[in-house]
Amino acid sequence: MALALRVPEELSARVPAEQRGPGRDRSSVRLLVSRGTGAAHHRFPELPSVLRAGDLLVVNTSPTLAAAVDGRLGHARVVVHVSTRGDDGRWAVELRDPDDRGTTRPRAGGPAGSVVALPGDVRLTYEEPLAAGSERLWWVRASGDVPALLGRRGRPIRYSYTQRDQPLAAYQTVFALPYAAGAGSAEMPSAARPFTESIVSRLVSRGVQFAPITLHTGVASAESHEPPYAERFEVPEASARLINAARAAGQNVIAVGTTAVRAVESAVDGDGVVRAARGWTDLVVTPERGVRVVDGLLTGLHEPEASHLLMLEAVAGRAAVDRAYEEALRGRYLWHEFGDVHLILPEEGPHAVRCSGNCG
């Protein structure tokens, strides 16, 4: 799915919300709420009043890693984005060229046998592309302790639309938990970034429930918008029970982020029951496949070419997504991981959304 719109460069969120003015915190973003082709404009701290008691938010507890590290390929300076650790101990990595702005440009990986030197005498030896026909991500063998290296010398992955480097804390969500062996996400599960402890407490007081899941995200395709590759996930037994109970009671199951959709929809059986599950998922949610569990989705605003938009269309329908993005452009919403967020809710129900503001 590609939207017939262009996102102006000035609508890229270049710094986190808390750095855009005095008295702000990470919840100081706008919230576009859509149901069908209707749209309503809110601030994110109003989320507890938008949801209803019994609604269930599925949240990703994966922490963000300092997944970018400088290296050398021969005499050339490169930046390595560490994506995923395989079951065989290899790592999937993306090689990038540094630019003159502190960010990077795309660069093909390989060829097989190439060696990238990293700090601390760690060497990465290229073996094979992660997927046939793509030179972006490669499987490499590492000669040293990659998680320890990232802990010492890594930094968060940063893209060209951002203004400056940020500390790793700026990329952690309130739901992030530590995982063994340095496991985590190469890029932030950013839909959850606006949540604060205060907002979570207000949601709980409202009667909104939370079901934690885990999906460790790999390195996205920032330029070519490839579909996601296989990623590690886990839906615990307790969360599966919460999701099934909410559905049985007629309550909304709302995924916080596309990662939560991918995890939950990977754990549903043929009868539509969510089961405890863990491992790898290569599921790509499309309108043809549809969603079997998720009723709603809280997500950021995605580029018009992004594969994530297929998931939004599967949840809400093409007309609804088109209308919401037109409204986001008209309202000058901010894009990307530090930007504003979009809540998709079912078209029917006791908490119907009516258009407010300039909805055309």
C-alpha cells in the first residue's frame, strides 16, 4: 500500500517531545483518534478519557539497544547497525556509510568473506545475505562479545531526519524490561514512547488493562521500505489469558505498536484463540490476511511507502487510513519515532469517535 500523499520535510519530528519547549515531557504529543473515516484531535494525556474500562492494551516490553557502532572495512569508515542474533550465534547486520551530518547513508553489505573491524578487536566476517535478492542485511560471524561491545561503544540508531544524537534513555519506553544476554530491539518500539508512569496509573484507575508481550525488532529499511524480516517474539501465558478474556467479554484489544500486532497475531490458532507462544515470527499482516485478534491499534505516523501501512489497512480499511492521513497532514502532525501518534478504534461501540476540529 502506498498513500497518494507527500509528507513535507518540516513535519519530521527532529527531537523528542520533551526537548521541543519548556514544561514538556514525552507525553507532549498529539493524538489523532480515528474510527472509520471519522477523526478527532486530542493530546496524548487525554488517552484515559478516550478509552473505556475493560479495554486491553497490548504492550511490547522489549528494550531498545545501542545498536549502532563505528567500524572499518579495509580503509573505509563504516557504521554497523546490529539487527538480530540468530539461533546459530551469527548476527544479522546492516552496513552504512557515515555522512557529514552525524547520520548515515545506505550501503550494500558483503561480499562474503569481507571483514569489518570493530572496537575492542571484535571482527565481523560476512557469510551470506539474510534474504535472497537483498544486499542490505547480512549474516556475519563475530569474533568477540557483541552485546558487551554495544554496551561499551554502541549508540542508538539515528536517521537523517533527526537533529542530533540522543542518549539511549530517550529511546526507551516505560514498558521496557531488561533481557538476558543483551537481547532487545535494534530500533525503539516507538508507539509506546509517549506513555509515562502517570498516564499508565491513570489508565489503570480508569479500568484499562495491560497485556505485556515481547517482540525484538530488527533494523528497519528506512529507504526502500522492505517488509519486516523474521523477529523473535513471546506471548506469555498470562497475557494470552488476558487477551482471550477481553475478547470473550466484548472489550477492545488494542495493540500498542505494529510490533504488538505482529506478536499477538502470530500466537492465534485456527479457532481464533491466542495461545502462549515464543520463537521467531515471519508474519506480515496484510489486508488479504487480515487481523484475527486485534480490534484497534496505537501507532506512529508512517511514510507513505512503508509496509506498516498494510497492517493499518488490515485493521481499519483503506478508506479509513487514507482519511486519517489526510487529516494528519491537514493538522500538521509530526512524523517518525519522536512524533505524534494515531489511535485506530473500531467503528462501532459505546465510545464512538466523532469528528472534532477541522475534519473537512
